[in-house]
Amino acid sequence: MQFTSSPLVPTSGTPEWSVWVRGGGANTLSSLTGQAAYLVKCVGTSANTYSGITVKHSPKLPGTSWVRNGANFMGFPTRLNGTYPLFSSYFATFPAAIAANSKIFKYVGGDLGPTNPVQVFSPSTERVDANQGYWFSTEVVGNFYAPVEVSLSQAEGMDFGRNGSVITMRVLNRTATAMTLTLAPVASGTAPASEEDLSGSLNNVSLPTGNVPVTRRTFNSGTASWQETLISTGYTETIGPGAAVELSFGIQRSAMTAASTSALYASFLRLTDSTNLFDILVPVRARKTSLSGLWIGEALVKAVESKPEADAVTPTGRAYPLRYILHVADDGTARVLSQIFMGKLTSPGNPVGLCTKEAGLLSTDKANARRLVAAHMPLDRVLSAGSGSVAVPGTLTRSISLPFTDPTNPFVHAFHPDHDNKSATGAALVAGQESYSITRAVTFTFTASPPPGSSVTSGWGSSVIGGTYAEVIQGLHKDSAGVGTGNGLNLTGTFELRRVSELGSLSVTP
């Protein structure tokens, strides 16, 4: 069966061929499809030879579809190790393709005619050339392309994108003997001029930036945790006869050091076997991650300073959670928020976005919006002033002020005469008479690996960030002079934040 761009859209022309001719007006082949074989007719005679022609393309996983109603024209990912494997060896697990009642043809050069293509009569002596297309006329259906079957958790290959962290691969040994599979990294070629550049536009540039730093993930039963090892050279996996193994791969994003946050990394993972039958290239892609977007999680306070015990910072009986909402803009500006709204905005076009107040939402679509709140913070706060930035590793500090008159101040009670900041005659009082201004200096130290006790097994540094948490509270304890804004209380713990949106823009409503 023939098609131009998708198997779901058959060609409307003849069932045998889809054709493209330079300058032709009735072409039925409009684009090249991956994992399909093609014949290219060049000018000249059979005496002319053409070699070294490079056809650049975005790589795909191998795949075939055998049909019964015609001659299947296809190629195979065989391995060249001095010579290519024999038909009889390569198709040993798919014998119907080379059975006595099947016909195999190969192209031998020159114009098509009665003697071209030539029939292959002896599968036991003919070798399967990876650069050759073959016609198979046989009463069989299936998806055989090699003595091994590779399937991924992603149909287009190992694409980690910006934030992907784990991809699984299932490898089935079709043969009746044990197989030693070798997996090794291979660099990608230079991208053609039509490939996108680092900014996403089309230009004549060389891509990719570098190889994807793929890791091999293995489970350590002793520590009940996953361990990741960078795949810098080839390693082997043994697969029993007719058996399958599931392999897990990760990515070492700290090794993706390109300056642009849109940098593309691309390479291959090569699969070969010890009997030199197949040579399969699995495409691998990844973009350098950006930490812009909306992050939500908790800080776990695990130790608090005790003033009665000589300022000793003692562990708490149980970790106390404090929700934090953090937004990182495209320009790197980090804001700690007391609340966030997600939905259609009032800005032109009513795009779905993020805003800091309900007034920023489209009034007719509020029913579909969401609001998230950090209850321990004062209302309507957008904290962007401070030091540091969101980076791994890195440190971010912000100050949370709570005026003595704020309704969320723990010293204030609107209906208690001793805590309403009013005198007996109703006159307003100043700070330190009935309530005190409180300042919380919070510090987030981002670490390259999860803190102790974390349950995160993948995605750290891309979809999950965190580290150690510290806070100093001023205003809750008197100093030696008896002033209510004295000695600070120190809190320590850990924190973890998960990205819930990659939107780097935030509508800040006054």
C-alpha cells in the first residue's frame, strides 16, 4: 500500500507506485515518509554511477508493515561487520518471508525491465544489504523488521523535551537463543539548512548543540532507590530466548550547559547484537530546560530555635508543612506569591494565563478558573524584592512583612479590646503596644540532588526543584531591652516545589 505523508491517507493514484517527477504536474508523492523505501531515477545511462549521496532526515524508529496484496518494498537495519548477514539468518524468526512459495527481488541498477529487478533464489547465500531495498511477494502479514523488536514509551523515539526525566524501552528477543544486546551512544549529524535554529526560526545553522546525556537507570534493591549512570560508552544487556526486558533511561540535565534555554540536543542510542544481525539507531532528543513557570510545593519545618533552651535549634516532633507558590518569569524574575489565579485573562485575546488577583480574570469564565493559596502568608503579596535567583544550585531570599495592623497578624483580634490596636478611648495605638510588626526572612537553597528523606526518584532539577529551607522570624520574642521586635527565631528544614505550568509570563494586578 502506498501513501504520501501518512498511512492513514492512501494515495489516490495507482496502487503500485507513488511518483514524484521534477517539474511534473501530476505527482502523487508529495513528501518523503520515514521508514519507507524509495527508488530514485537519475539522468544518464546504466554506465553512470552515483555514490556518496546524503539524504538528511529526522530519524525514526524502524518499522514495517507486511501486506498480502502486493510486493512489499522495504529495507532492513542489518549490521555490517565485514559482511552483511545472510537472508536465512536474518529471517530465521520470520521464515514465511523467505519460504519456498515466496519471491524476493532486488534492484541491480539501470532502468526497470524484464531483468531488473532480479529475483533472489538462494536466501542461504544472499546477504541483506542495509542500503538496498527489496521486494517481497509473500502470503504473510506482520511487522517484522529485525530479529529484535524495540518499543518505547514514546512513539517518536526517546524525546525528553524540556522536562522529561524517564523513558522506558521494551526489547523483545525474537530468536530461540539468548541474545547479548549492546547499547552505545552515537552522535547525530549536522542538521540541514531547513532545520530550526536555537530560537525556533528557520535558518542555515548547525544543529544539534550536542549529544543528549542519557543515563542508564537501575534499581538498587538494597537502598530501594533508582541509580542513574551516564551512558558514555557501550554496555550490554542479556535477553533470554523469546524473552523481553524493560530498560529505563534518564537524562543528566546538569550536563546540558548551552547558553540558550532553547538549545536542542540530539543523538542516537545504537542497538547491536553479538551475532551481528542488526544495527538499530534509536533517536534521542532533548531541549535544555528552563526553570520559568509556576512552581508549587511545601517547605517542611523540621527544627525550631528554643529561646528557653539557650537558643538551641531543636528538632520538631513532626515536620510542619508550609505551602509556597513561586513564579519564575522568562527573564528570570522570581516572585513568591500568597495566591495565584489560573484561567482566561482580561488582556487582549483573553489568553489562558496566570494572574495575581481575581480582577485579572475574564469575568465570564471565572467558573473555569482556579485559585491556589498559601494560607500562612499575608493576603495579596507579590514578593520580588530580595537577593538570589532560582537556579540549581543557587539561593533565593525573600522577606515577608506582616505589619502590626494587618488582620492576619497573630497579635491582632478585631473584636478583643486588648488586641484591636485601640486605646480605651478608641485612639489608634502604635506598634509594640498591643501588637507587633513581624518580619519573616526566608531562604531557599536549591540543591543539585534531593534532600534526605525525599521520595523524588526522577525529574530533579527540571520538573522538581528544592533543597534546604531556612527562616528567621523577627517580632515574636523580646530582646534584652524588652522591645518586641528583638531576637529572631530560627527555623530550618527542607522544601520541594513541582512545576505546574511552564508559562513564564505573569499578570501582576496592583
